[in-house]
Amino acid sequence: MSRIGIGIVTYNRRDVLAATVDRVYRLTRHADVEFVVADDGSTDGTLEWLRDNDVPVIGGVNMGIAWNKNRALYLLAEMRGCEAVILLEDDTQPNKPGWEAEWIEAARLWGHANFAAPWMTSHLTGGAGTAADPFRSRNVTAQCSVFSREALLYGGFYDSRFRGYGHEHVEHSRRLLRVGFGGTERWVDGEEEVRYMLLNGDLTVVNVPSFQNDEQVERNLHIAGTLMTEQGYRAPWRDDKELKQFRAEIASALDARPQGFALFGAGGAAVTGWQSALPGWLGGGR
């Protein structure tokens, strides 16, 4: 694949986000990368830090995880033409040079894959955790995912009926699997057996406070139950009002970046000079 996208989704975690952005810049090796941070209405100075340090950003009012992930996915896949998009949560950090290569290969082979976080061990039923031989898992988690543009064209984006926290990634991965990407499904003794594809991924999840809200989780669980069997493509919006809001957010992000969203310039260096503004423990060259 030539052009790929990397998106980070964030909300009120400025310092953790700064470290994750730093690692993406320092450890990514693919030559043609579009990059953006999707900020879901942070109030802790995150947006100001991104803008002050010329980090590409798309954002708006707080709409929840599904909407915010769609901001990054749609911008990178549809507006910037990336053949694959890697989506990181702000507490999930690359930990070695060239970390993105396995994710890109998984997108090429399978169209979609998720991260085999340490707590997923009990759900694994086979595989080696590589792009060529992903883990097979009975369940899925959301810290990092990769999507081919083809998978998004057939299966669509996160359903905007999910608001706040929880379950949007399970429904989305299940829908992509149903249209042929990121896993397998079969019937065994009258019961459906679903296996998602997970990667080791060369990532570390930072231990930070969670924004989990039990009321939101319960509401989204109910929504997921009603949506799991629905077929078909989903746009990032459900009606004209949402479409106008989403389109305005995309347009604002594009207008703010006439120079584009490239992670690296022609010489292979980071496009922005933001790293010089980071505390010493976050800085460092590529």
C-alpha cells in the first residue's frame, strides 16, 4: 500500500496524548502517511496544545467515541484517499520503529484487524498474532484497529447512535466481519461461531484513568443488541442534521490545513516543529 493514514482519538488527556503523538512521529517508518488527531471537545487544553504545536486536528463538540472515531476515519479514508487507516486511542502507544508495518499488511490481507491487548488472552483460540497469522478471538477490544479503504466502502463507519462510551467498536467490527473483513463466522452444531482477527501490534497501553460511564455503557449495550444483526453500509451520520454537523467539522479541518496532513516531508523529517515544545522526557528525533 502506498498512502496510509494514522489517526489518534482523544478526550481530555493532553499529556498522555503528547507522548503518543511523539511516539507516532518518532517510530513510524512508512514513507507516505497522512496523520490527524480527532479531539472530542476536550476542556483541558488539548486543542490549544495541538494547534500551538501545528499537529493536524479535527474536532468539535463532545459527541462520544463513535462520532470522534468517524471524524478521523472519514477524513483520512475519504477526503485524503488513504488505502488503510490505523486508529489509535490516545493511551495506546507504538513501542518500536516500524510498528505500523504489521498493521498495514493486515489491512492488505484481511481488510480489518484489532489489537490483542494483554487482557484478551482468555478469548484467543489460535493464531500467532502476526499479520500473516492473526490471533483468532471470541471477543474484540478497541485500543488500536486498522481498516482498509475497501472495508469501509463496503461496511461503512461507526454507528452514530452510539453516544458516550462503550460497545461501538464491537458492533462495527462485527459488521465488517459480516461483509467479509477482519474475521470469520460459521455455524457449529446450530450455533454461530465468530472469530475476530487480532494482532500483537508492537503497542503499549498506558495505565490512565478511564472515562467509563456505566449508564452510557448500559445504553450502548442495548443499542448494540438491536444493531448486531442489521446488514448494510452505515454513513457517519443518521440524518440531515448530523450530516451538516459532520460535514462542517470535516470542512473546518481541511480549511485549517492548506499545507495538508502529511506526517513526514519530502526529506523524511516530521513536517511540524512541535517536538521542540515538548518536555524533555517526550522529545527526541525520528
